[in-house]
Amino acid sequence: MKHFQSLHLIKNHTISICLLCGRRARAPLCPPCQDFLEQRCRLPATLCRCGLPDPAGGCGALCGRCLKQPPPFTTTHCDWRYDFPLDRLITAYKHQGQLYQERAFVHLLAQRPLPWAQADVLCPISAHWRRRLWRGFDQAERLAHLLAPLWRRPVLPALRRQRATAHQQGSSRRQRLRNLHGAFTIQAPVRGRRLLLVDDVMTSGGSAREAAATLLAAGAAEVRVWVLSRTC
């Protein structure tokens, strides 16, 4: 009963207020909050292959890490850094189950074109079933389905996370990569396909690396990554 009461409150009260400041608004984010988010979180147009800002300031150069260990994916597409106030929306969505925060994501993404016109499908970087059970949903899968009608591409859940990994927060990059080795298996044909991986946040890039390597080993023609936000 409490769940339905919460849905009633969401429908009747949050539908007409800004999800950041709580003031009345005609959109999920009021113009001042959206402007502030764009100014504070907006990433430069040119990124390194791993999604970090281009170290050469727009010349398309690779960072030292990508030169030393090139990611298996071709590039990373991302518009926003994981910072306040976007991190507040993502945390409420991902860790507090506030699915109505998706309205803010759709609002932000509505004017963003498909970043890779040659992509055949959107492929979520799936969570392990235990994580999905604990959260009640798979955020990457939901994001992929939000993007599908905007970008007119089907969703192909080609990856299955076969091994639960410990929470990566606080782990070193080397530990993250070691924890993720062999984490994914293929559950749908990908041979010859160009896949755009979808996830909410990229931190070390370990999940994207392992997912892309798994897809390419299964015959995918090319893999790129799209994330809602990137830690920098």
C-alpha cells in the first residue's frame, strides 16, 4: 500500500516540480538548474578514447593510460562528468530506487543525437542478477530502453554478467580490472554487428573494457561506449 501511495505522490507532486531544486517547473529540470548542470558538468566535445577530457585540448590525442593499455573499444561517448548536481540525480536513481529521476535523464538526452550513426544496436553493460535483485532493476538496461526510441536503435542484451564482483568503490584501478576479468559471457549473436555499449557511470572503465573484449572475441565488428556520466 505504501508503494502505491508513493507512486501517487510522484504522479501528483513531482510531475510539476524541478527534480533538483523542488520549485515548480514545466520540465523535469527548471531552466536555472539545467543551466547550472550544463555549466558545471558538461564535458568538452573532444574526449580521449577512455572518455576523459582530451589531454591535448581538442587535438584528438590519447592520454598516457590509453597509449600504454589501449581499450578494446573504439571510443567513449559522454556529455557530462560525474559531479554535482548530476551525481545527486544518479545516486537517487541508482541507490535509492527513485526511478522517476529518469524523467530528468530523458529531458537532458532528448536533444542529443545518436553519437554513432553506424551503430546497429544498443547493448547494456548488464549487472549481475544479485545486484539487480538488490536494487530491483538494472540501470544500464533501463537507460538503453530509454535511449532506444530517441536514437531509433534496438536494444540487444547480448551480455550476461556471470560472476558477481565486489563493490568497486575504493578499489585501485588494478584491483578493479582484476575483479572484472572474465565477468561477462555472451547470450545473443553479435558476429558482424556494431554495438554501442550503454551504462550510467564510467569510473575506471574496467567494466567497459571487459564487456567490449568479450563482444569482440565473439565476433562483433566494432564496439563503442556511451555513458551518461564519467568520473574525472
